[in-house]
Amino acid sequence: MMEVSTIQIKNRDDSLKLAGLIAAQGRLSAGHPMLPVLSAKQSAVEAGIAGEERVAQALRKTSFSFDNHIFHDLSPSSDDRFQMDTNCLTPWYGVVLEVKNISGVLEFKENPPQLISTKEDGHQYGYESPVVQLQRNCEFFTEWLWNHNIQLPIYGAVVLAYPKQIVKTAPTHTKLLFPNLVPPYIKSISQQGKKLDPHTFHWLSAELLKSHQRFIPRPISEAYTIPLGDFQTGVRCMACDRIGMIKLPRTWLCPFCKTTDPLAHQRNLLEWFLVYKRTITNRECREFLHVDDIYTANRILKSMNFPSKGTYRDRVYLMSFSEESLMTIFKGSNQSSKIRRHFRK
Ligand SMILES: [Zn+2]
């Protein structure tokens, strides 16, 4: 039989949530009471991403004897609850995976649905049931297919990313897997019934990818009620991480490590939106980037092609980044290497 390797159509996006948490901590003074909170949240987000990465790795190592397309971290609608950690599409069926990295002894309660985790020290924590999240995603996905005039059976499973997660009570009707069990599970599903022809299959994959909408988190100051004045303004240097780059004609100069970076304002404006607020005015831009000249700030804001509202004097620009610009911004950032480090722990 012909072996085809898995085609990972979509990789995980660089997490804006993680970028916001890291940027916010870098702009708070040492000893700020919110630093431990943000740092704990950062660890949780990183562990979640590392868990999803374990599933992606298990799938990358697998050969399948049939066509299949894998999508990581896909949000195919504006409903921000419809976010699939991993999604596999074959010509016969689709598979939705909900990846969890909650440590401790786990009990999947059903009435009411809840996940209880008992930690080593005996403390118990309750979480929204992953079974409910999975069912919701399966329903959303089925509906999305219906809207594209496609009927495919959808299967789902909850994946526990780490073997240290001990299950005391498993859910009755939902499959629980570890990452290495995901490929055999996908292969074990029956390939009977109507099959999508190759043209429709590829069209559907392309539509799914096209519908993806990146998750934009709430600004940290808003999500954690931190006063805007607590954050240090100025342009951060990507090379040495210090704040205080100076505007020169056509570029920025770091006075500490002498690095020049013509795109420093792009990354720093993204930081503004992730840390401060979703909008920015000319005045805020000048104060944040430490640019005195109103026309320079105007030119910078115009060059970003942000949508705006209001007239010249009180114009407000709204956050908007194309996938291309985000890729440029994240290129050379150390987000993925930081997560890999976490993963080795
Ligand atoms: Zn520097």
C-alpha cells in the first residue's frame, strides 16, 4: 500500500497571548505586585503550547496510507469559542482533538460536567469539562461543514498531553488519548461510507485554512486591571531586550548595544496593542515610542495601514495586523525557542 506522510497544512500561530504576557512583564518595574501573576500565567500558556506541540510531533512522525490534512490551532469563525487545538481531515471523516495539560489526579464528572484535579498537596481544582469543549467544537465543525454543503462524520477525542496526568475517573462516552495514541486512533476509524473526491477534499482544506481567524487577546492592562502608567514606555530593542531605542531617519538605534532596526516601531506598536489598549492616538504614539514630532508619529501610524476613525485632530487608530506583518514581527523573536526549552523540562 502507498504510504503518504501527514500533511500539516497549518502550524500553530505564534501566540499573541504569550507575546503580550512577556511584553507586559518587560515593561513593569521590578517588584510590581502583578509580576508573579503574569509569570504564572505565562508558564501555563507555555505548557499548553508545549502540550499541543507534543501532539503535532506524534503526527509528524507518522505515515498514513490515506490522504489526511492536519491543522493546528484553527479558529474557523469569528466565534471565539470555536478554536480547535488539532484537527485532522480525511476524505471519509474529520477528527477534532482537545489537548489538555492539567496536572494531578483527574476526575471527569458528568453531572454537572466538570473536570476536577487533585494536586499532590491534596488541593482540588475544578475546570470546565474538556468533554463539553470537545462536543462544542465538534458541533461547530459539523455546522461549518454544513454551511459548505459537506456532510462528513466528525469524531473527537480529549488528549492528555503529559503522562504525569493520572486519570481516576474517565469520561463515559469520550475517548481519552495520550499523544502517541493519536495516530493509531485516527487510523482505526472506519473508512466506509461516502468519500470526498480528491478535488473536493483539497478545496475543503483550502476553505478551512482561508476561514481561519487569529485569536486576539484582551490587552494585559485591561485583562489584569493594571494602570497604564505602571508600564514603562519606549521602544524595546529586540537584540538586547532593553527599552530606549532612538528614532533616526529611516531606522531605530539602540544606545546600549548599537543595533539598528528599521522595523522596531512595528513590533513595539504590536506590544502597545497587546499590553495597553486596542486603539492608539497620535499623542499616545509619541509618548509610547518617545517621538517628539507629531508628523513623524503620523507617518509611522499611516505606514502601518491601521483602520482609523475620527478627524485629523482626534483620530484614533485601531489594531490590525495582517498575517504577513505578524510573521515579519515574530521572525527572529525567540518565542518558539523559549517554548522548546519549556518542553524539555
Ligand atoms: Zn539593544
